[in-house]
Amino acid sequence: MSIHKVIFLGKSKKKTGNTRFMLKALQRRVEKVFFINLPRVRKYFFWTDYRKFIIKKIVKQHPDLVFIYSKDIPGQVLEKVRVNYQTAIFFPDSDGPCDPKLIRFGALVDYLFITNKTHLAELRSLGVKNPIYCMQGCDRDTHRIMATRNSKWASEVAFIGKPKKENRIKLLQAVNQNYHLKTWGAQWQEYDLTCLKTRIYPNEYAKICYATKIILGCDQSFELEGYFSNRTWITLGCGGFLLTNYNPGLENIFKKGEHLEWYHNQQECLELIDYYLKHESRRKQIAQSGYRFAHTHRTYDNVIDEIISRIENDHNPA
């Protein structure tokens, strides 16, 4: 079945831009796309049942696919439209089996695309019909090298994200003791770490990647096969040198020391920081190679094409 018309439900995601990037890629991939901004609809139709408006909109457009970012659809709407329309969810986070709402939605939709391989079997055992592995990506236009001379963005090492895990906090504190570290994107001050801005937007992310010698990755999990946060593709897409934690299967996607670099523990991380700060040409060579790799193989156009093609070529949907 060919997909020509898509209803895309999600939030604006102004900070990350993820839904905007996916929407643009959808518009390039299929003939017609209609975006339903869930919070906006809820706000504008506060005086009535906004869910009826969403259902009416979907029925009127009669799409080939109802595509949902994360869980951005009311449960009653999903239960109603799944009867007559093909449905799919893209869930970017790593906590799928622990999320009762996702499990319930995953049992309703025809396809649930997740960003790690480890949870596929567990999700099936919990009643999710058709979980499929699909990595995130970078935007072909926004995530580019953005030159800046502003020293505000510069440091030896930078981390962009939130202090969600104890191991992340301890790693950054250890890095901070030995190198010039700047953290971005959250309230890091309570951990005695320098943070100049708590909300980072895509153009600012690109400036950090340009001005910083090493962008540090430290995902929530070190054990999920094929999982890494979108920080990976965005950093590469913005031309940054990425030193990130190892997760199983990372070597099946990237070449260590060619596209990026990875560590297994805190000590190795500190040793690699020291090495790459002393080897500037090697560091820049890897950053340039990673930049080319990301924009060749994993923009959101690649992500959306993978999703749409998988659905179009599935002759036995769940």
C-alpha cells in the first residue's frame, strides 16, 4: 500500500525541533501532510471536547497513515481512528517497557518505532503488536556547521542535557576537576558545574559544537543495544567532535576513531579527553568525517523514508 497522505500528531518541541524536522521530512516524502499540534488544539478548543475536533479532522482528510510522535494523541482518539486508519508511533525515549501509557498505545497501533533493540522482545511480551527498531537523526538544513567567534560558547569539553542519572553527574564532576567544562540545557549549578543557559535551541547547539573542542555524550543507559540519544546525530550533524559512552551495537553503526569516539568507563573517558585535547588535527579529522557520515546516512529524511518504506512494504501488518 502506497502512502500519499499523512496526518502527523505531535507537540511543537521548540527546544529540540524534533517534530518540525520530522514534519519537513514527511512533506518531502509524501504528497500531503497535515500536522495536528495537540497542545494548540487543546488550548483553542477549551470550551468543547477537543478530541472530537481531532477525530473530525482525521476523518475529513482520510489519510493513508496517522503518524504520532511519542504519545501525543488522546487515548480515545487513537481507539477510534485505529479502526479505519493505519497508525504508527515514533517513540524516541529509552523507557518504553516502564511506561504504561506507551504499552497501551503500542497494543493499539499497527507500528511502534523505538530507538533501541533490547526492548523489542519485552514490548512484544507486554502486548505491543509490532515494535520496530528505528534510530533518530539530524536535520539536513538546521544541523549544520555554524561558525561563531563568541567565547561564550567555547570550552574544552561541553555537555548538553539534564542531570538525570547519578553516573552522569559524577562523570561531569570528574571532568570538571581536570578540564574546562561547560554544561548546557539544565540546572547544573546545584552540582557545582558551570551552566550559562538552561534552554538550548538548535542554532545554539550548533554554535556549541563549533566552539567546543569535545562534546561529551553520557546516555541514560549503557546497556541498551543500538540506543543512543539524539545528541549523537545532532552533534555529528553540527560538525562537533563527539566522545560518547559505549552501548552494545554502536560499532555496527559507527567506526570508532573515524566518525566519533567512545569510552566504557569514567577513567577511559578522562584518558580520551586528555588524548584528543592534545591531538587537534586528529580530533578535527574525526569531526569532519562524522559530519559527512551523518548528513549522508542519517538525516530525518532517512528516518522518515525508513518508516514510510517499512509500512508500505509490510504485506503482513500486525
